[in-house]
Amino acid sequence: MSRAKDLYTSEAVLAMAPDAASAKNGSDLANSRKWQNLGAAENCLWGECQGSGSKPYQTRIDLSAPAFKCSCPSRKFPCKHGLALLLLALKSDDLFSLGEPPDWVTEWLEARDERAVKKKEKEERPKSEEELQRQEASKEKRKQGRIDNVESGIDELVTFMKDVIRQGTAQIQSKPVSYFQERAARLIDAQAPGLANRVIDLSATAGGDWQGNMLAGLGQLFLICKAFEQAKNNAVPELLKHDIYTAIGFNQSQEELLKNEENRLDGLFCVLGQTVTQEDKLRVQRTYFYHIESGNLALILDFAHGISPFSRVIAPGSLYQASLVYFKSATPLRALIKEIGPRLEDSNLDSQLKGETVESARQFLSRLLSENPFIDSRPIIFSRCRVFCLNQNWWLRDKDDNHLPLKTGALDLWPVVAFSGGAEIDLLADFDGQTAVPILAAQKGEILRLEAKKTSL
């Protein structure tokens, strides 16, 4: 039989689902009556599932990644058919005939191998001295051109902010969203997308202390603009310079980061959870890695355009031996995966995660802000806490009996209450110093991924 049972559990497979609906539909489809031509080889599975069309959907899985491919029109990845096929293999492996994969499976596997080989060859091909010099000169020219564009955009932005303060913030509350969108578009043209996003955020300050929020947003923007002048003149520490450029929207070369390995972290990691958001036509997957030995968090970002799959599928709640490389920062969080092994069979955390109380979380964030004033929030693990609802507002209570308001938005936190059973849990949340946005809950080695509330039409 295939290695499916050696690599995955049903819980790990369901954790790969992009949402709760996919997990439920995948479980429902993991039924032998719905499948035909089931087969397996050492590292792959395949089968055909009859859908609403005349032809069955051809579903295949590369177990080593894992990677999924299905002929269905679903925009979700993995789709319910991929989840169902793997779940079916875990509970009824005798249904799968061992043998050579059919052409539609072999062609897909060979294409994957070919892309991997080409990528490796490209990365390992040595460049001549002339190529390196030409490449470096071209890079410097592009960088200087962008810096000139950003300078122009920042000059206009500073003038805009001074006009807002001179006229008073009261008049800006009545401005339509298009007022901010136009200013953001000019920053996009100036190749400063980070600043553009912050300008858009200004349009969402209505409600509550909107004037305080507006002034805080303008102050942060002005701070970044002034810091950019200092960074250009190398008047700030090198790591903080990277944070300033990142806040503006400059990207660090992933290829260079993986080669230099200055901030490499090796060891045993638990994948705490994943979130997927849609930004225009781009899907962004955020995966949170937890280093067992040190308790450090690392955020892995993956991007996929349209219905294209993400580059890798990693099961939340699982343990992996891996090597990560952090992006350069005074307060590193985002990282790249340099190497990652197969999912370990013993995938449960033996003890509670190393976390913070409300007070220690504030102290931790305060220290981070002293080193990098351009961060807005930070994912933090609150250990041994309880989540409860009072007067339609959600709160976190830590082990010291301190309370913290939770921002829920579209999140449904009642499953967290049921998951805890009234006992203490660990909660990973995005913390800004005043409130927290929950990401996932953990208890006794089990992890609960949070879902948005279902709305009725």
C-alpha cells in the first residue's frame, strides 16, 4: 500500500482544508461508493470521483509534498475531492490497487519533477564574473530608480499630511473613500505600496476615537517618511534600515536570504495554524511555525494567483524537522523555508506552548516597538487563558486574572468555548498592545483553527 498512513492522520488532512465547508464536504466524499479506478503507488494516490458532469473528476496526490491536482473547477485548494481521496486512503487502503499510475497521473508527476529539476539547476548554475557584475549593476540601477520614485511619492505624501493637519482633522471625516484611494494610487505609481496600504487604512478609522486613530495613522506615516531620509544616509542601524524599507514596500531578495543564512533557525517546529486571505486576484497564505526548543514564532507567507495552488501544502497541528531563514529585521518574524522534512508521525505537542500573560505580552510588544517602531501588531501566544463573552463583547482572561478585549470581526469564537470545555487553553492572537485578534486555539496537543461566522441571506 502507499505511505499515506505513515505520513498523515485524518486530523492532519482535515487541517489542510481551506475552510470548514471543504473539510465537511471532503469527509462526506470519503466514501467508496463515490469513487472508481482507485490506485496507489509508493508516493502517490489517484482516483476518479463522479460529479455533476458526464465525466468523473480525475484526482491525484503526490504524498511526498503533499501536492494535489484535480480536474474539477473548484477554486479552493486542496479541493474537496483531494481531501476525500486522502481520507479514503487512510481509512480503507484495501480499496486502492497497487500498480503503475495511469498516464494522467504520470504526466503530472513528471511535470512536477521536471519543474523541480529546472529550478534546482537554475539555482546551482554558476555565473561568470561578467554575468555577476552585469547583474549587480542592473540591480543597483533599478534600486536607485525606485528610490528616486519613492522620494517623489514621499514628498507629495508629506505635503498632503501637512495640509490635513493645517486644515484640521474634522474636515477629513466627511471625505469619501475615493479621496484616500486616489492618494494611495499615486503612491503605487511611486513604487511605495507599503505606504499606499497605510493611506487606505486611514479611510477605515471611522467610529470610536476616529480622530485619535487618524492622528496616530498620520503620525506613523510621517515617522516612516522621515526615517526613510535617515536610512538613505545610513544614519540608522542596518537591521532597522531593512524595517524602514519594508514598511515602504521594498522586498528583500529571497534568493540572497537563503544563500546567506544569517538568521537561520533549525530544529523541531510545530505548525500552529494557517490563514488564507484574498487580496484582489492574489491569495495569501499565512502559516505560523513554532520552534519547540526556543518558543520563537515564524511567519511563512505563500502566494497563489487565481486558482493556482500554493507551492506547498503543510498540515497545521503537525510537527516537522525544518530549517527556516528569517528576513532581515530588528524584530524578525517573517521567514522562508530552506528545508523541511516529512510530517512526523507523533504530531501532538506534549505540553502547553510557551506563552505570555496580558502584562508580559505588553512588555514584550513594548520592547519590540523600542527596537522597531514600524510594527503595528505582533502574533503572540497567550498561555493558560480563558475566552468568554460578556454583553456581546469577547474577552480573554489570563492566569493572573487580567483581561484583554478581543476583536472578532467575522470570527466565530463560540467553537473556542466548546473546544476548551471550560478549561484553560493557549491562544495565538495578533496583539497591538490594546486588543487582540484570535488566530487559533490549542489545548492538550490539539489545535483548533478559527473560522468566520456563517451568514444567512
